[in-house]
Amino acid sequence: MQVQYIKEYSNCLDREMEYKIYGQGGKLCLAIPSQNGRFFEWEDRGMIHEVSKWIESNQLTIITCDTLDLETWSYPNNTKMRMLKHELWFEYILSELIPSVQEKMNNYDKWMVTGQV
């Protein structure tokens, strides 16, 4: 199975963000980790293995992303700043992560999403 680790600067978030791409063809699926999880959670917990037959047959490509949960959902103070930062994370997903992956994969089809949103 082809696996790519990517670390790219996000203008929306003003920081480096990490993600992985598992596969090289088929339907694109964004996999969001559980609360406070990281982009490697899907692999570490065996979920990539569970869908590997579809990844290896080029029916599915999984993209695992990072969140900002420790600064948004799980941060105990300042509700306004938490909400604003979470909205910036959505903007990162929509305007930076997805277009970057689409270009790398040369796949501009609709995506699936699974995990915490």
C-alpha cells in the first residue's frame, strides 16, 4: 500500500499541519481522528488495516488529518477564541487540505468524510 506523509504550512492556521494519504486511487475519504487524536490514530488503532483491501485495490484512498481539539473542543477557557479557532480549522480543511490532496492525487471528485466532525 502506498502511504505518503505530508507536512505543509497552513496560511489559515499559521502553522505546519500534518496528514497522511493511504492509497493511490479510488474514492477519496477524509478520516478525522477522535477527540484529541492525531492524524496517525487511524493507522495506530488498526482502522487502516481494516479497509486495506479497498485501498490496495485502488477503490479507496484515506486521508488522515490533524485537528486542533486541544485548542478548541477540549480547551477549558475562552469560548469565543475556541469557536474562532475551530472555524479556522474548517477553513483549513476546505481551502488548503482538500485542494492540496486533490492536486497531488489528480482527483477532483467528491469526497467522503468519516470520524469526528
